[in-house]
Amino acid sequence: MKFFIDTANLDNIREAQDLGVLDGVTTNPSLMAKEGITGDANVIAHYKAICDIVDDNVSAEVIATDYEGIIKEGEALAALNPKIVVKVPMIKDGVKAIKYFTNKGIKTNCTLIFSAGQALLAAKAGATYVSPFLGRLDDISTDGLQLIEDIRLIFDNYGYPTQILAASIRGPLHIVACAKLGADVITAPLAAITALLKHPLTDSGLATFLADHAKASGK
């Protein structure tokens, strides 16, 4: 399973990259705004900076919601760096645009997926990734993990190469559950990724080993 980090914070991206487990980055307009990145020129410069840190797979989202606008923005984003994956919303013109990008060899990430039917349409159009939002479904008392399971079943039934990119991850248990269900990718904040490192028995066991070593060494 691939690990993407869901942020526009360069320090967090560097830390995840240095950990040695990072496969990509997902961003969106909200994450850019959170980092104070505004204006087209600054946003483009920020995408380039992210591409300089990671090895591949930088999702850059279009703002347009009409077909022509999505195509124009998407082609401009894709031209920035071969690592760019054009992030397109799950709307009618978005699906049409994904088909266009697929025919042009441009990688896409269909975002804001909340149903298996939406994922199926995106896969039919040739999306590289679909991004079901688990946490947001959980927030409205709907089982987000069930959606991952349903999409996995459908994609496996028909051999769709589209990868399931589990998004809106809220913690380490979400990550492990997605791995069990066969998600191809998760994207999560740095805190959720690093939380996988932690277990109280690891901490206590290491403390015991170090204490025993100190006693044996006469320290």
C-alpha cells in the first residue's frame, strides 16, 4: 500500500520523506489556504517546491468546475512537472475531463468520492486514482470503510486499473483498516502516519532493554 501525505506544509512533507515511507502528496485549495498560499503564481511555485521534495505523485487540484476550464487548468498543472497528478472533482464535467486527460496520458485523481457508483464512473473514464473520503462519511454516521470494501470488490470484478486512494483519514486505525481492505493508497496527515510508530509495549520494552544494558555495563 502506498503512503501519501495530505498536506501543503513543506516541513511535514520533508519529515515524511525523510522517514523513508512516502510515495506522494495530496493537496487541495483548503490545505493551500491553511499554509497561507494564495494567488496563482504562489500556488504554482508551491507545487514546484513539493515536487522538488518527493519522488512522484503530487496531486494538484483544479479550481474550475466547467469542462473547458478543467482542461485548461489541468494541462497547465500537468506541464509543471511529470510528478503532477491532476486532481479533478467528481462532477459530470470532471468525468468528461478525466476521459480527455486519460487519452492524453495525463494522470488524474478523482476527488470527493462518496459512493461506489461515483468511483465506478471515474474508473470507466480512466482515472489513475479515485479518492473516497472516509472520515467525512463517518462524520454523518455512514461507514466509510464499507465504501472502500465496495469499491475494491467492483474494481476487482472487472479488472479496473484505477487505484483506490483512501482519503479523509483521521487516525492510525483508519490506515490499518484500509490496508486490510486492499486500498492501494492512503493519504493522511503526518500525525496519523507517525502514530503507527507508537505502542506502549514498544516504549516499555525498549526502556527495559536499555536499563538492563546499563546495569550490565556498570553504568
